[in-house]
Amino acid sequence: MKETEQMVPTEESPRPIRRVGRRVVLFSVLFAILLAAILIVTLPQFYIKQIDVVGCNEISKEALLSSSGLAVGEHLFHNLGGGIIQLFTLRYGNIEKELSSDYPYINDIKIRIVFPSKVLLTIDERQKIGYAELPDGYAVIDTEGVVVELSEGAAPSGVPLMEGLPVRSSALGEKIDMTEGKGLNTCITILNAILAADENKSKNSDFSLMKCVRSVRSLQGSTTFLTLILPSTQKEFLIRIGSLKNITADMSWLRYAAEQNKFDSVGDGVLDMSGEEYTFRPVN
């Protein structure tokens, strides 16, 4: 009877084995974490050796880097974070927010780690499309009406004037406030169509219709006047635009005609594109 009792296993006998196994696993995990932390702190691959900036045209790369606070020699994880998504995608979210606030031209920005030892700043800039007059200067806006520049001096170069727009207020990085927004939307739609026509040009063409646009004026009754400077003669050429239903096709045709110098031989007058057919109406 005693021999039988000794052969029956008790329920408590496996417990010491389980406890030892758990301790080994816990020790292994802690050791792995400690080893990873030591490697991250000591290895040179986790320190910045190179900072690249992609997408800057209007913004100075040097100024952007200076504002970011990032510097060669710093640890890659020093300024990491800004949110759960930014943390797990190895991005500098807080720096992204600060730069977006400081630079109105930034539409979107991503600053991320590229192993080993590299930080990449990818900038999506707003595209300036025109400027509006203010009581004390000018406001340059992008394709969505956001103010990217405020000027108190001479009129900005390289972008057309949007005339007759009653500006209520303007602030950098915010959409320009108009007392009547229809005229602004009309001007932006036309200028966007011109940009699209330039983007669809042939590979062998260097002509830009946007560079020829001096001004655009939206009037009541769905009528808009576009003023071009003809590239070959430097003469002003006035165009009347009506409905915006076919504005993309209209601006594509206008670009082709201007590039081929089709208007050089005409006198003073207005090209009327408001009807089904384009008509030149001379001034007597």
C-alpha cells in the first residue's frame, strides 16, 4: 500500500518547473531589451550623418534646415514622435507641425528616418497662381486661395494680377477672405486650366502660357477678361471668357494659338471666347 502511494504523482510536482521556465523567458526578454537599448545608444548607425531635403522650390533649403533644429551628429531618436502614427513610422511629427506653421508655402511635409544615419525631409509646396491687391500691398495666393506671400512693396513677379477682387482680410497660411467669393473662384478656375494646359504640353515645347498672363478680371454676368503679353511682340492681347463649362479645352486651344504666334498679325481688339465659336472683334 505504501509503494502504491509513492508512485502516484501529486498535482504540485510540475509547478517548480513552470516557474523556472517563466523566469528564463522573462530574463531573456529583459536581456534582449537591454541589449537593444545599448546598441541603439552606442552604434554610429543611430546618429545623423546626412540630412536630405526634397521638394523645395520657393522655400530655402538652408532656412528650412535651420528652422527644423535637426543637425548632423544628433541621435536619430532625439526628436522622434508627435503622435502614435508618427512614432511608429519613425517621423518627427512635432517638427513637421512647427515648420508647417512657420512656412505658408508648405502644403504637406514628412520628416522621417532612413536607416542608416539619414533623415529625409519631403516637402509638398503650394503652387502660387496669382496675386490680389490690398490697401497696403499685395497678397499672393495658391491654387486653393491660400495666402503664401504678403508684400508691401512692388507687385510680385511671375504671377498674374487678379483684378477687381474685394479683399476683406488676408493672413499668411490662411485662405484669403473676400466679401464676394465667386469672382475669386472664377479666376482660380481659369488659371488652374492654364496650368493644366501647360502641363499637357509636348516634350519638345518650352512655351508657357501662364508666363504670358498679365491679369485676369472677373465681372458680373459670368464674364471674365484675360490679358496676355504676346511672347514674340510683347503686345497686350485681350481675351473675353464666358462660361467655364469648357474652360480646359478653351485654354488648351489658347495655349496652342499663342505658342504658334497666331495673334501677332491681328490689330487692336478682343478675342471673344464666350460663344460656341471663337471670334476676334477689332476695335474701330
